[in-house]
Amino acid sequence: MLKQKKAQIFSMIAVAIILLFFVSYEIYSTIHERQIIKTRVKTMDSFLFSLEQDLVRQLYISGFRTIFLAESEIARTGSYILNFSSFFQEAINNGTISGIPSSILDGAKISDIQDNIQGNARKMSIIINLSNIKVSVSQEDPWNVVIYFNATLNMTDENNLASWYKNESIKAFVTIENFEDPLSLLNTQGKITRKIIKTLYEGDYVSGGDKTHLSLHLENEYYANNTDAPSFLDRIQGLNIPDTNGIESFVYIPKLTAQDIYILDKSVVDYIYFSSQNPPYSSVSGMPSWFKIDSQHCTRYQLSC
């Protein structure tokens, strides 16, 4: 009888040990699985962050190349790009300019960007899909063109351990500095090209009658922001209209003279000089005799005219 009880106790202990083993194994498996999922989530989250950073870089490249091609087209045809938004959409979606493929856009199209993203994702055993893609271009400030990218992103681990579903909104800024000014190019029959360089002297052109900074601004052909002037994208399209992101410079008359370009007697503010506008103007003491400026810009550049 005693032996039977001992046998029963040993059996119960054995069963308990076995149950404990299975429970422990299940707990360990669960913890291990959670750790795997947690590690995978971190990896995918890191990949998504890198993807977004890379998208900014790729959009910058696409925007830069498209602006470069727009300026090349202006120089080639002697005409403005009448609708830059359409020009941009054709370039970035089709890789063409006026229906003609451009090798400069190889790797810069939206389809190329998608292929690059999916290729990188496959290396990480990630399935990724971008849908409802919309890309547009505009300006938010005088010195940058902004490329906007919006899409629906669906990212899933190949083993279905984790997934993301979100709306992506990316912005890439392309500086306009060192691009050529189409206004100068087309109004001098391509004889004079000017690179856009932001002035160093904003708000400090004249001090106590000293016009040194104004002279340097003039000689270096710098540009300044003025909401009465056309923006860079306006200039590409031949639009001479006031814009919050407007920029302006002074026409350097000696360069026109050197190229036998007929000289006009009017304000040398570029968007005025190269237009039918002709507000009253005057010479400025201490500046070259050909430097004439309208009264509104006298105030703008701290002059007493």
C-alpha cells in the first residue's frame, strides 16, 4: 500500500515536471517570438527612416535635373517654358522632353525611384508598395524650388511578422542659386548669361551715405528678394508678375554695351528694364552714370533719389 502511494506521488511529480517543462517551453517560445518580432520591427522601422531620407535625395536629383533641362531647352529654343508644371510632370513621369527621351533623366523618373526602393527592400526581405503617387513642384521661398512627393506606402515583412500602412509626404528643396536667369538670357538674345546668386547685403546697401555695399551688389550682379518681382519659376515661364517669392537684380549696362545690345533709358531693375514698364527714374549720386533707378526701388535700396 505504501509502495502504491509512493508510485502515485512519483507519477504526479513526473506529470508536474512534464507540464512545467511544456509551460516553460511555451513561455520561452512566446518570449523568443516576441523578441524576434521586436527586432524585426526595429529593423523595418530603421529601413523606413532610411527610405524617407533617400527619397529626399532622389527627389532632389530629379528636381535638379529637370530644372537643368528646362534651362537647356530655353537656351536651345530661345523660348520660355510656358507651363513648367507640365514640363516637370512629363520629365519625371515619362523621362521625356517634348516627347523626346532624355538620358539625363535616366534614374530620375518616378518609376526609377520605385524600382530602387523595391530593390533595396528585397535585400531586407521586405515587400513594399507605393501607390497613389503624386509629385508636384512649387516655391515656398525665393531661393528654393520645392519638389513635393505624396504616396500611400504599404510595407510588409516577407514572413508577415510586421507591416506598415501610411501616407508619405516628402519635400525636397533644390536651391536656385547658380542656375542661370532665363530673363537675362532671352532678353539679350543669349549673349549674356547670369547665374543667380543671393545678395550678401540685404538691408545693408547704404550706410550713412556710403554706397560701397550697393556698388558691390551691382558689380557682382547679385539678386535680392522683392515681392513686386517675378519668382524664379515665373522667370522660367516668361511671367513678369509680382510674386511673394520674387527676385530681382540690376542690369549691368556695360555688359550690354560690350555686346552691341541697344541700351534703354530706364530703371535698371531687371524685371522693369526687360519689360514695357517705365516708371519715373533718376540717376544716383556716387553710382555710375548709367545706373538709373525708379523711386520705389530708391526706397528699397536705401537711396535718396
